[in-house]
Amino acid sequence: MRTALQLLEQIQSQFADFIPSEELKNSATKKIIGQMKQSLGIDLDFFQLKNYFNDISDIPTKYQSPSNYALLRILVKKIEKVTQEHSDTLKKLYKINLVKFPIYGSIPMGDFSAQVVGCGTESEILMLFCEGLFGMANLVCKAVAQCFPETNTDDNQSSFSINIDNVKDLIKKDKTAMARFTDIILAYSFKHNPYCAKQYIIDRERFRLVELLRNAFEIFVVAHEYAHLCLGHISKESTKRKTDISNDYDRVIYSWAEELSADLLAAQITVLSADDPALGMAGIWICFDVMDTLDTLYINDNDERSILQQYSTHPPAQIRKDNIKNAIENKDCFPLLETIDFIFSEFNQFSNRMLQILKTLADKYGLEVNNIDLPLIQEIIYKSVNQSK
């Protein structure tokens, strides 16, 4: 019987051909640093950043991306810190036993997926994340942040209006954020990878807002998988009862009730981890709205593009949102959550219009929509925005 570490290496090795070369990673890192320096005035040393990602003594396997493992480790440490600090409250509210994080890692796939994988025993558990969810979190949070109008404050610090009418006016004047979102969703749909969307640096004023939203989004995803462990959903008995054996490893399958209870605990951990509780909830809401968008995409290729996705048993996003809203005692964040839902409704309407344009183009030339080159799709999306200004 293999250990979780051996299983992680086996799974990652299947994707070895997708791992970028060191030269490509160095080139991408230099490009990002150059963009940050030019756009934000942030001066970073390339070799210091590269060494930060590479100097990880506990990196689990030779196939693990150092940068993604560094990010995961930061998220795990934040969750460990907040659960220890609030252990009494969490144990009282959720009747849980705090446990250590299992072996965790990522695979270089664009899918929006995370899963706990059983190795046949209660003590051997693997927490696995597709790297696409981090790209999705980053790019979507930037698009959402662009939709909030900036307001002036006495202390000269940036603040933003969450009033739906103000957001509606901004979106009407500038559809760049909707084009960015459509680019992300179509990159995911056509190339199975949000990283294929055009990368860009958000303006300086919104940099901190994006960071807070993205951090909450990512914390929630990791905390949700951790919550299953703390709630006893991966006990030896439940693992035997609810795993599907394929390719010599088990995928743990949860019930809707278990998913909803894990959501509540993960939401609590996320809010406790956030500098601003309302923005913590906002990051969770963005995560759910992304799920809802991906669930309703009507361009689908029906291929089994993820070793995780085919065993998903998660309830619909709206049910999960309602579950959390019903449990929230402080309703002050509700206006912000409603505004985020409005932003996504606008995003989805714009994306659907772009899809109709693509379908018309495909029909004209006798093509399948999926066969249109992504660069051409991106050109159409951004040209439509420029023409509307």
C-alpha cells in the first residue's frame, strides 16, 4: 500500500510533460517582475524571488511546482494559525477535532478542482489541488475589483463604492472588466486553463483590494478540504464506504450534507483569517459565483479532463450560498454580496453575447466554436469593448 507522498508523486508524474522548463519559468517570472515595476512601482529582485520559491526544504516531490507549493504552504499556515487561535470557539460551534494537515500538493492542470484523496487508511490522506484554481482566483478577483468605483477619503487612501447603481454606471461606461472575465471563462472552456487568458497588472489603487479578495477565495478552497478532515468525514469507516477505487487509488466522495457542513466551517475559518470580515465573505462569494458560471457553461466538451472532476458530488453553488447566508449572524456584509452577485450577472450576460457572436462566426465559416483559435477569440472580445467606448 502506497503512502500519501508516494501517491502524490505518482499522480504528479502523469503530468510531467506539462511542467514548464526552468528557462520558461524564469522568463515568465522576469516578465511579471517587469510589469509590476512599471505599473505599480514595486521593485523586486528576480533572483531573490526565484530563490524564495526554490528554497523550500519540505517540497514534497521533484514534480511539485515550487511557486504553487509556496502559495499552498502560506495558505496552510494561515489556516493552522487561525484554527489554533480560535480552537475553543470552533470546537464548541462545530463539534470538531482539529487535526494536522495531511500531505498536500498541486498538479499542473487548469481545472478548477480540489479534492481529498484517500490511500486506503485513515492516517494516509492526500490533499490535491489543480493549479488552475489559483489562476482563476487571481484573474477573476482582478476583474471583480475593476467593477467597484473608487471614492475619495479624507486620509487619501483608496476606498470603493459597493452601491449597485454606482457599480452599474461604471460597468456601463467601461466594459473592460467584463471582457477580462469573458477571456478567463473562454480560456477555461476552450483550453481547459484560465492561465491562457491575457495576463495583466491591476491598477495600483485596486492592488490591495484584489489581494484581500483573492486571499479569501484561496483560503476558503483550502479550508473547505481541511474542514472535511476536522469534521470526521475521512474516518476509516467512511473512507471504506465512500471511495471509488480507480487507478490504484481512492477518491473520497462526500454527501451533500457533508459538503454543506464543510462549507460552514471553511467560511468561519476564512472570515477569521481575513483582515476585513466583509471582504472575507466577498472572496467566498466570488468563489461560488465562479463555480456557478462554470456549471452553466453551454460550451462543454464532455471529455474527462480532470482526475478529480468526474467524481464531484458538490451541491449547486446557489444552495451552498444560501446555506452560508442562513448561518451568518452579522448581516452587514449582505449588500456587498448582493453587489458581487450583480457583477457576475453582468459578466455572464456579456459572456453569453460573446458566445453568440462566436457561434455566428463559426456558422459562417462552417466551423465548430471549439475550433476557433483562442487569440482570434480574444481579439473579438477586446475589439468589441474598444468599439463600445
